[in-house]
Amino acid sequence: MSRGILSLLIVLTVLLSPGFFNGCEKAPQEPPQVIGERELYTFSPDQQYIVGNPEPFSLSPSTSLKDALDSLGKHLAETYFKERYTDGPTDIHFEVVRIDEIPTPSRPLRIATVNILDPNKDAVSYFFQGSGGGQTTFYMLAATFMQPHLSPPLLDGLVLLYNGEVLPELDHINITGILIPRLVQHAVKRAIHGTKR
């Protein structure tokens, strides 16, 4: 593991540890960072490559990063998580809890914490079950929120919560901790560039 990644993980562990912000006064909010000109995509599950069928997802360049993540989460809730593996509609939706920026000499690194709100526990019962289903769900979440085909990606890291708690350990995939774009970058680039040929 390189020193840079190890340093990033140490800083994030401190930032995300319970009680770190309890005694801190709230700093004045800076203007939200806008996404700028970005070629965002949404995806569908693909049996061969896990993610496929990339569709352009247009947002104004002046859209804030939080609003962009909210829109991408809403799209996931209305498509992939709507009723895929259940008999009826789910009530799964997403809440962007926070976006942290870590300053670096080249650019700030952005790590978002996103809460999967699932009152009926459909995600754990259906979407994360089995190696194929769990892997597909992991890729759908990571690809959609981080947009790893971009340089730099929309997010440099993603922390997923489940109903406000750290996700439980799952048999087939590990989605606890900080997910990074590199984990799904190859599959996403293959999906996008395979369709442009």
C-alpha cells in the first residue's frame, strides 16, 4: 500500500470516528462545489460484465456535488432498486449525509457518505444476497455515485451506511469502509467504451 493511500486512510479514519465532531463548532458553510462539465452515466446490470448499457445522465454544470449525488441516488432508487428482486415496490432511497474534502497539493479529494434508507430491509434480503447479486449491487452503487471513468472521478471515495449504521459484514462482498473508484473503474470503462465502438 503506498504512503499516500495509507495517509488518506488514516485521515479518513479520524474524520469518520464517532465523537470527532461532537466538540467542534460548526464552521461557516462554503459555497457548494459545482460539478462543472462532466459526462455522467447511469448503468444497468449486465450478466457478462456486471454493469452495462451506459446512458448519459445530463446535469447542468452549475449543479452542486450534493445535488448531483442526490439526483444519481434518486435514479438508482427509481430503477435498479425499485422492485428488481421483490414481489412489489421497495421503499429504498438514498440520503447524502456529508461530503468531506481533503486538501492535497493537486486538488481536494472528495469523500461522500451516503445512507441507504431501507425501512423494509429489502436491500439486505434481496439485492445483496448471493455472490452475483451482491457483486452487481456493489458495482451499481460504486459506478453510479463515484463515476470512475472521469478524470478526476466525481468522488474519490464513497462510504455507504445502511439505515444510518455501518453496513453489516456480508458473505459475498465487502462494502464496509471507504470504497475507491479503482475497484470498479475497469468494468465501467469497458461498459462505456464498448458501446461507443
